[in-house]
Amino acid sequence: MKKEVLRLENVTVENKGIVYLDDFSLTIVEGEIIGMIGTNHHGLDELISLICDNITLKYGRVYFNEKMVNTYLWDSKVANKVFLIDQKSRLVPDLTISDNIFVLRKGFKKYVINRKMLNQQVDQTMQELGLQIDPNLCVSQLNSFERCTVELIRAVLTGSNLILLREINEVLSSSELAAFFNMIRYYRKQGISFLYIANHHEEVFQICTRFALVEDGKIVKFLFQNEMNEQHITPFVTPIENLEKKSRTNNKPVLELRDIRTEYINGISCKIYAGECLTFLDCNNMLIQDFVTLFKAEYINYSGKILKDGKEVFTKKDFLNLSEDMIVIPENPMKNMLFSEMTYLENLSFLVDQKIHKSLMKRGIYKSIEKEYIKEIGEDLRESYIDHLSPQSLYTLIYYKVLLYNPEMVCIVQPFLGADMYLRVHIAKLINRLKQEGISVVILTVHVTDVLAVSDELYLIENGKLSQDGKIQENQSVKENYYRHRFEEKLKKNK
């Protein structure tokens, strides 16, 4: 019988009258990978804090390595030997990989450090995982995949037998995620257990041995390995329906790229049409920033041609006109596109004052905007403070801000990043709203999940080159083919 690593027994966590975990029970045994997604994010932060730090319980008990460590009667206030890997680095950037793995861990008491011996241990571990990363590299030089790898190695070598993974798919490309999954499988065979919290079931299905669906702090469904398919999960999730796609009425592209080459873009050509959505799926997570700089009409060293409405863009004036007709919605737009000190209406109108070249707009303009959008947005539009609004309301504000500006083209970077199930559906509808107004949409992403519902055309890019393109409305199997291409060989190796 396998050893029990973690058991949460009828746990309830409450704070200031809000119940975050409600009669929550979960057991993880050694060598098990539990997948988990939340239909919303409610309670997930508290779940991680409970597992890592034994926060106060209202009801229930927590057992770690078959020993009670927390109960509603008392709590130990002692952290469990659990390691969390998520989007935020927990490494010291100015120290080397070896120093982060060995020197900073608890119990390391040597005054004279044998760096050669430490490097040899790191090299040996890297070889076991099939990696080649110099242990003398500073952490600040690592990319996201290398950083997550170092944190995984550190967790194992410091003796953690339970590792929490949260939304690492948001910082790793699909090919990097597949490689990371292989490392998880390798350590699983050594008895290490994992709890993998993500935003989409399609990704956790690739790796987990059991799967839990959580809503409002409760587990509403458990699936075992033979049940992990669309048939069993569909009744419990809200899918993004394939939205209606209009037939092209204008054969003249809004923007055309011809043989564009930058440091990472390697000879890409495409045409972008009014009211359509084109998606660039970057399999190696290399060239999103180059595209963003290009679409923002900022200076970038490139070769090739950019044509706007059939005319080449090459003078400063041309680039200025291009930038005025284009909006970029960055990753995490709630942090990067909104101002908490402004009212909802002021945030909504923020881009318009730039378009009409007025720093202060007349009150009548605000009144006109309010009258036009109150039916679509609702009472949120009259809010003086936006900080307390839901993510769904804030995303509505972001996309309607763009609608009000009415650009010819919008570039959206990773539109579904960090969004729960309900928010993803809402974002897809907002993207479709842009298309309905005749606005061209370009999506830059490292994951195929969800983008097919809004995309008219998809370009698969590997190592800076176009690898495959598909007309989405004609080829609904692109997603399945893509995942099969990415994961089939890895799955075979590990069976």
C-alpha cells in the first residue's frame, strides 16, 4: 500500500465571514499527480496556503506524511515540507543555479563551499533529465522553462515529497510544457507527488493520474484516469462555443506582412483582413515581443515589407499613422490598461482623448459616451471606483475602451492568460464583439487552448518560421492534431 502524503479531511476555511474552502476533502499518495482546475479562482489561494503553511481552520483536519499537522482545535503554525512552483520565481536572481539549489537551503552549514562538487551534482541531475544547463549561470539569465526546471530540481533535492504546480502553463510554451511534463513523470516514478492546478482541463488531462474540478471552494467532480475525456468533463464545464465567422466581403487586406525578419521572426508573410481574427501560435515562446513591437509601430530592426491598405509603410509619418490605427492589449490587461484613480467612465474614455488630441474632454462628450454604452455595459459604467469590480466587469471595460477608440486592428497578447472558465467564455465574446464591428484582430499566444473558438485563421510558428496554417472554419481538427503532434511521442515514451 502506497504511503499517504497529504490528506485534507472535511476542511472548512473561513475569513471575515467568507467561506473559501467548504467541507473540502482530498487525499494524495506517493507518486501521484493530481490535476485540479477551478471554474472560478475562489478558494484556490487559500488551498495552497493551507497545504504549505497550515493556516487556521474552522472545521476539519490536515495530515501530512501520515501525521496530523492541523486541526480546527489547534494549528501547528509550522510550514509543511511542500514546494510551490508558479509564475513567480522564488530563486535569487543574482546567484548561480548551484547556489540557489544547495547553498540557500535549510540545513546547509558549510563555511567553505566546494563549488566543483556542487556543480557536479547539478550536472548529474541535469543529465538524468536530459538537459544541458550550465550550473554556473546566474538565475537572472534563465528563461521561464529553465527557471521552472531549476525550481523543480531544488524542490526534489531539498527533500520535498509533495510539489505544487500552479498555472505553469501560462509561462511555458506548449513544447516547453511537454518537456516539463516528462520531468514530472520521471520524478513521479521516484515517489514524488504533485498537485497541478491549471486553468484548462485539456492540459492537466495530459499529465495527471486523477483530476478534481473545484467550484466555489468545493470539489464538484473527481475523474480517474480512464474517465479523463471530453465526454465526462463536458457536463461540468462551460465551453467556449465556436463563434459565428463571417464570409470575407473585402479581398483587400488591412495589413500585409511580406517576408518579415527580425532577431526571432524568420521570414513570415501574412495578410490581415477587416473583421477577421488571425492567430500566431508561437510553439517556442520566442517571438511574441518582436510582433508586439512591430504591431505597435515602434522602432525595431527588421527586413521585409509592411503594407497598410496596399501601401508600404516605411517613413516616420507612415509608422505614426499605423500606430494610430492599431491598439495592443497586453498580457494581464487589468494591471496594464486600467487606472484605479480614475472612474469607470474616465477609464473607458482614456484612449478617445488621445484620438481627438485633447487632454481634457468636455463634460458633454462624457455624457454622450455614457448614453451610448449604458445599455450594453450596465450600471458598472457609473462606478466611481473600479477596484472592487469583478474581473469580468474589468475585462468588459478594457475591450469597450478599445471599441470606443475604434481602431482598424487590435493585437491581443495571450488573451486567456490567468482567466478562469467563466472569464474565458466572456473574453471570447468580447473578442467576437470587436470582429462584429469590423475590427481586425491578431492574437499572439503560446497555447492553442480556447483561441480556435475566435480564430478565422491560425499560423503555427516553430523556431520563427511558419510551420502550418489552417483555415479554422474549414478544419476543426487543428486543435486535436496539434496536441497529438506535441504529446503523442512523449506519452509513448512514458507508458
